[in-house]
Amino acid sequence: MNQNKDKILQAASQLFLEGGTAALSVRAIAKQAGVSTIGIYSHFEGKQGILDALYGEGFERVAEAMDVLKPGMAPREGVLLASANYLNFADRNEAHYRLIFGESNGSYVPSNAAKSQAVKAFAGLTDLVAHAFPSLTTATSRKQLALRVWALLHGSVSLKHHAVAELVEMKDWQQQALTSVEIFIDALIKESS
């Protein structure tokens, strides 16, 4: 990615964290990035293009987190490694995470091209689950199990991001989330054997 595009996306991420999509005007992004508004339009065609780039980039990173299976790796370990990668992504990329999971006040609707990245990320998790549970023979059953794993992970991240983090100790939130996934996966393995 060229340096100005990267600066623009970093500036947009920071502004999004500070004030959501309402804080993202082309002028504010340009000022934060130290570029002209014309530069924004030449690289991204405006605010929608920047949001689509952040959204797509966020789900690309989620897809990378799910891409863990290597020859000889136990399927259970693959699910746990992907889960850990997902939690690390959420922690290191808070603006992307909040944007791709709907914290945009409904003012941003991703383009179809941006949405295709979300489909790819979920397909990666679905494939991982299918590998771990070969007894799941239908696409629907694989997607349902993948959705349950994702819900456990996403719920943990959401709790960390919201006011509940002030009510309970969230110091070891990633380990707590991984333990929940591990218990869930082990129960399913036991049930299916």
C-alpha cells in the first residue's frame, strides 16, 4: 500500500475510535493524515471508500487469523489457535473490529465488495470447524457450529469493549475466552465420539 493511503487509513482508524463514523469527514481525515482532501478522493473516492477499505482490511485480517491449519496439526488445536489469533486481532485492531461488527451507528453500509471479505472470513472458520468435526456433513451444520464458536469469541471481545469491563475483572479476558472455546469444543468432541 502506498504511504499516503496508509496514512489516510491510520488517521481514519484513529478518528473512528474517538468518535465513530460521525467523526469521519473527508476534511477531518485529511487533516489528521496530513494530506489534502484531493488526496483522499484520488485514493478512496471519499468517506465511503475509506470505510470500505477499513472494513475489507478488517475482515482480511480475520480471514488470516482463521488460516492456521498446517499438515499434521490436530483439528482441535487448529480451532484453538484460530480463536487465539482472532482475539489478538480484536485487541490489536480495535477500530477495524468495531467497524466490521457494526459500531458505526448505522450510518455506514458496506459495499458488496467489502462484504465479500466478511464472507471469506466466515468461510475460513467454517472450513476449520468442518476439519475438526468431519461428522458434520451438511453445510448448514458446519455454519451453525462455526457461528457458535464465533459468538463465543465475539461476545468476549464485546464485553471487553463495553461498560461491563468496568464491572468485572477483564485482565485475563483472552484466556477466559479461550477457555470457554476449549470447553465448548471438548464437549462437542466428547458428544460426537
